[in-house]
Amino acid sequence: MKALCWYGTGDVRVETVQDPTVVNSTVAVIRVTSTAICGPDLHLYDGYMPSMMSGDILGHEPMGEVVEVGRDVKKLKIGDRVVVPFTISCGACWFCQNKLFSLCDNSNPNAEMARKIMGHSPAGLFGYSHMMGGYPGGQAEYLRVPYADVGPIKVPDGMPDEKVLFLSDVFPTGYMGAENAEIEPGDTVAVWGCGPVGQFAIQSAWMFGAGRVIAIDRVAERLQMAATHGKAETINYEEIDVYDCLMELTAGRGPDRAIDAVGSEAHATGIGGAYDKVKQTVRLESDRPHVIRESFKCVRKGGTVSIPGVYIGFADKIPLGTMMNKGLTIKTGQTHMQRYLEPLMQKIVEGGFDPSFIITHEVPLDKAPEMYKAFRDKEDGCIKVVLKP
Ligand SMILES: NC(=O)c1ccc[n+]([C@@H]2O[C@H](COP(=O)([O-])OP(=O)(O)OC[C@H]3O[C@@H](n4cnc5c(N)ncnc54)[C@H](O)[C@@H]3O)[C@@H](O)[C@H]2O)c1
Ligand SMILES: [Zn+2]
Ligand SMILES: [Zn+2]
């Protein structure tokens, strides 16, 4: 089959690789019909994620048609259309039983590697380094899906791929980002980052009863989308000081809730930005935590900072004094995908919510390498790329 493989920083290629097979009784194989490029793929593309190996297949936002099932798979049959969430979860361990699916204790075969760094291992993830399980990803013609009765959700007949594909990650991730922000009716919510995760965090903030949503980015078309689709007020952080502007908009109080939908590759101007760039270049820190600093400073006293943005390892100059003395609540995590699949599918099927508004590019798999570059560099108005294998 054809698959998008990683060969090093900035080097991804479509290659011919072995087809996946049913290796045990609980897996399924799907023929991928649509698959997207996502923010976390950029951490691999940009070389910031440790434990990648030459030839690894990328991608964690796939959907398709079931073509093979192991003999113990009960919920799926050949021919079913499914969306596959990016987290791999066993469904049986203590964490899965407590709906902490992205913290599954059984799905990472390389748990030891993660344990050495973090003390414990989170769940395995598709196409996201060997420390996270070394699972081949979904930017390919076929994908092996472990624990096939636990992850995938069936797609109703007649529903186009584009409307349900983002249940694989960015819609639930934006939604959990808003849920973690502990929004109360009428709250002012500031969202850093207007990529796909930020766009769905904005949409979801309204679903949780926000009174006002303020979106921050510097890319014109992303701010535009936040304003038109997201009905958010917008701040271009290259044009105005974010702290000053948020204080002006909230009469000095600060937003009640902050959502960091940017993560470890935050862009920043000034001394802080230069400091992170230098330290990251010489590998003295793995993340650029600019948005952590800025959101801690801006959010109101006693407020909540929700962090769906991905951080990888170690970073510097985190304002712990601000966090402590302002009495902030911090909530974060890889999305507990399986919690949200059913309710968010209902919002699409019954509620008429259409997540396809974020798609700006739909291209064959062969074009993936150039699309990685366009997505990273925000060229050609690129916000979300769907690949058609
Ligand atoms: N928690 C999870 O399970 C999960 C799942 C998917 C994605 N993510 C993470 O969410 C983040 C966003 O993902 P995405 O797909 O939307 O990525 P993206 O790269 O498309 O979007 C990031 C946006 O942040 C903006 N940005 C950069 N610096 C900024 C700053 N200082 N202030 C405000 N905005 C700034 C960029 O211009 C860009 O529009 C990434 O870190 C990604 O890894 C987390
Ligand atoms: Zn994703
Ligand atoms: Zn589990």
C-alpha cells in the first residue's frame, strides 16, 4: 500500500510499504477513505518529538471502511464505515473504566520508554513516535486498528466523510479543551491559537454557555474564521499587546477562562520568544511555553487555564508564582476521545453541527509532502488538509 512516511526533520515521503494484516483477534483493518494532517504531526515534521524512526508512518485522524476483522471483534463487520479516534485504548484497565481513555495502561507496548521520562506511560497513539507505542499511522491506504471494539465509531449511512472525520481528534479536542476550562454561563473565554483545535474550542465554548469568546492568533484567515464561524472577538498578537488588549476588553479583570490551543511551538516576539528559540535550538528545552506564560498572566484571579495544546518535555520560566498567588486551576491532557464520540456524533447528526467548515484543502495522498509544508508555513490559506488515499 501507499503511506506517508517520516524520514527526518522536514522530510516526509509517500512510499510503498507492507499492507497491515490482522495480527490478533481484537484488531480490524480499515481501507482509509479520508485522513487529515494535524497540529501534532508538525511536532514530528519539525523534529521536536523524540523516538521517531526512519520510515515511520504518520497520521492519526483517519476514517474508512472495515475490510478485515479479528475473530473476537463484536461491534464491527466488514463493510462498516468508521471514524477512528487517535488514542488507542483497551477499554478494560482502571483508566479506561474511569473514562480516562488517553491514559490507558495497556495500549503502549513501549510504556517503559515513557515511564523513564514521565514516571508513567499514557495510552498508545497512532503515528506518534515510538515512545507513544510506535503504531503505524493513518495517512495511508490501509490502517490496522487495535482494540477495534473500543475505539472506532460507526458512521450513519449517507453521512459524507467530511462531516464526521474530525471526530477522530480536533473536534473532541477543542470540546474537551472547553470542558476543562470549567466555563460557567456568561463567562469570558480567551482562546490562544485559531488552528483547527482553537476553532473547535471556540465553537465548544459557546456550547458550554460562554458569554463572550476572544480569539488570539496572527494569521489573518484563521482570525477571520474565528470571527465569522466562531463569532469571536479577535486579537492579532502581532499588532497589539495581548495583555493590554484583554485588560481593556474586560475592564481590568481578565478573561475568566483561558484555553491554550497553541502548545509547544508557540511563536513569540521579544525577549521571551528569543530566549525559547535559542534554548530549544541547542536542545536545552523541548518546548516554547510562551502561551503558558501569557495565559497565566492574563486570566483573571481564581480563573482556569485549560491546555489542549501539546507539550512534549521540559520548558523554562513557567510563572509558578503567578499560578499560585492568583489561585489558578490548570487542566490538561491528551483528549479522552472515546468519552466524546457518541455525544459529538449526535451534535452532528441531530444537532446539525457541521465541522467541515475548517477544511481548506482536499488532495490525494501523493500530495501530502507539499501539504505538510503548506500547513506548517500557513501558506495558501491552509487551515486543515484532508488527504484522500
Ligand atoms: N490534547 C490533545 O489531545 C491534542 C489533540 C490535537 C492537537 N493538539 C494540539 O493542539 C495544538 C493546536 O493544534 P492545531 O491542529 O490547531 O495546530 P495549528 O498549528 O494549526 O494551530 C496553532 C495556531 O496557534 C497560533 N499561534 C502560534 N503562536 C501563537 C501565540 N503566541 N499566540 C496565539 N496564537 C499562536 C498559530 O498561528 C496557529 O494558527 C497543537 O499543540 C496540537 O499538538 C492536542
Ligand atoms: Zn490530530
Ligand atoms: Zn485501558
